[in-house]
Amino acid sequence: MLISAQAFSWSNHTLVTHQLLATLPQVRDAAPANVESLESFLLANEKELEGFLGQQEQWMQENLWHYAPRPQELAFKATGSKDDIRTRFAHAIRVNPNTKWPLYLQLLPGEKRRSPLIRPQAVSTLKRFDHLVSVQLVQLKAGDKASAIDIVTTAADEPDHGLDIGLFTDSNTDYGRIYGFGKQPFGNPNLEYGTQAPFHMGFYHESSLIYAVGGFLKQTYPEYRIQLFKQLSEFAFRQGHDYWGWRFMGWGLHYLGDFSNPYHVMPVPGNSTMATLWIGLKNLMGFPQGQDEAIQLASNRHTVLEDFQSQVMSQAYKEKNIQHPTIQALTRQKPARVFEDGHIVTVISQQAYDKAHYVHEVLEQTMPGKYVDNPLVEYSELIARSSLQTTVLKTSGEDGYNQLIAIITDLLGGFSENGASYVEAILSANTFQNDQAGLD
């Protein structure tokens, strides 16, 4: 069975989130929120969180696809202790307790503000944070005011900063041993970011033959994260803590953004079911070369698609070219589909899955063979990212370049629809609660 070792999707989620939010009046016109630390939010709502997180866990067990129940001993308890409240919360929602959760804003490429800056090390637990080096990270402090767009746009990139690292029993972390997720089902645990793969990739649409041979494909948790942060966002808004309502919303949008990338919803785009099974069977018989090569190719194609999208959109933002097709794809001009819980599997992940083989074909037609068709090459070591647009033009001309822009625009259009649906569902729930409170 084959899984790309690449666990990131769009390399900078601020790029794919900002324009969507800027065209949603409920977000664009929202009153600035009071910035507050995670400890402040948790302590102010500790007793309510105990009941809420208990009910939420029960809902997850009853409603999610192949959910791994949270061990009872990790249930959040209101103790009044400030010293360990972050850890108790991290354990209850099963994220990396070393996550830094700073108060900050991540700006768009080319955007600058006269504010104190912080370094990427203050934001990420990872040693590699390439895209954070080229953007401004603006420090906030408790009591500041921040716009909803800024909060959500920043938060949408946060899950790639270490939130889902080390959560399995074989991750060599003390928390991974107690979280109840078992051994890492797929991904490369030797890569720094490899342990986040099962939380950012969801394989819900494979054939029964694939699942029969590789049941571990069902051990995927992005649906869990999308629902977890949707419900936490609604809770924070109900409690009157809008800053954390917006921030949790951004975290959930990250995983929806991942689902707009075909490499996060199909193990090996370009491979038929029988080809995938045959390579897996050869590996089981002691011939792993085919599997190793397929993994390398999928990883290279995944990364080159992401790099091209990042370069194109970063340039568009720096040039303030909001008419660029990729940015226009995120501009909402009509009401979004009403969000339903089942849509995460049946609609949202299905859209990119249906486009996966075509995306693979376009990459093969437009990118240099060395980047996408040579299993002996590790694309990320070629230092090719900064010149990728020029390389594509030389390789396949303007037609090929525009074809790549078109497929990315199409994928982002799907995220625009799904992201708007998600945001509106959260805000509608909050409006309903407030209306009910007024009637009472």
C-alpha cells in the first residue's frame, strides 16, 4: 500500500484563506475581537468546558468514521489550577502539548505593519518553517484588538506549526503513548512533520479491495479535527470569547483547505486500484522497490504542485493583483451550500478525489520529467522552488503554465465553496444561540 510521505498541503494557508474571508460580510464586517491568551480563555470557561468536551467526545464516538475514542483518563476536569490548564486542554483534544499558542498575526506576502515582530521559532515547534521566513509575524498582547479576518487567516496556517506532531504510540513522545491513536498507520515517522499525515490526509473513497488489503487507510483523522474545531469555535462564541471563536474557526479551515488538494484524499493519484494493489503485494513478497518508487513520485508531485501554487499566489499578493485567477477563485459571489456534518466525507473530500487523476496528468504534461517522473530524484533537494514558474514556462510554454493555473484555480474554487459553508455554519449556530438567549 502506498502513501505519500508529504504531509503538508498548501504550504501557506493564509494564501488560500484571506480572500475567501474578505468577501464574507459576516467576517469582513465583524467587530474587532479582544485578544486573550489561551490560559485566560480556558480558566474563564473551565467548568463549562468540562461538560462541553465530555459531550463532544460522546458525539464524536457516535458520529465519526472509524474514530479512535479518547481514553477516559484524558477527559478535561475543572480543577482551578492555572499551572497545568494548557496541558489538560491539550490532552483532552489530543494535540501536541508543546504547541506554543502565541498571540500573533501572520501577514500576507508583501504586507507590512509597524508592529513588534516575532521570529518563526516563537510560532512553530518544527525546525523547518520555510514559508514563515518570508512573511511578517506580528506580535500581539492580551487586551489588543484584532480583526476577525486577521485572526482567522493567521489561525488557518497554525495546524502546520506542530499541532499534530508526535501523537502516536511509536512517535517516541510521552503524550503519543497515552492518546489512544495506536501506532502511526501511514506516513514517514522519520520525517520531522511526517507524524501529522494521518490528521491532514483522509482516504474515504477507496475501493473495498484497497481497504481489504490496507485497513490502516481508514485510520485518518481530519474529519475529527474539522468537527473538533467547529464545535470549539461555536462554544467560544457562545461564551462571549470571540477571539478564540475566530481562532478555532481558522484551525478547522486548515483541514478543509487540505481536502482541496487531491494528494490529501487519494493515496497515489495516477495509479489504478489494480496497480496500487500489485505494488503493495510485491512489497509483501519482499520486493519493495515498486512501493518505494511510487511513494517518491507521489511525494515529488505533491510538493511541486504546492510549490507552484505558493509561488504564483505569493507573487499575486505582493503585486496586489486580486484579479489573478487563483485569488478570484476564492472570491464568494453567491451563498454557499448549507453545511451538513456528513458533507466532510461525502462532498468535501469527494470533490478533490474526483479530480486527482486529472491533476496528475497535468503535472506530467507541464512539469520537467525530473520533477515528477523520476523516482531517483528527491524534488525538495533540487532547490527549484524559487524558479519554478520560469521552469514551467520553458518546459511547456504559456499553454502549460495556464493549464496549471487552471487546475489550481479549480481546486481553490472547491475550497471557497466548502470554506464558506463551514464559516457560515459556525456563525449561524452562534446567531441562533444569541437569538434564543434574547427570547429567554
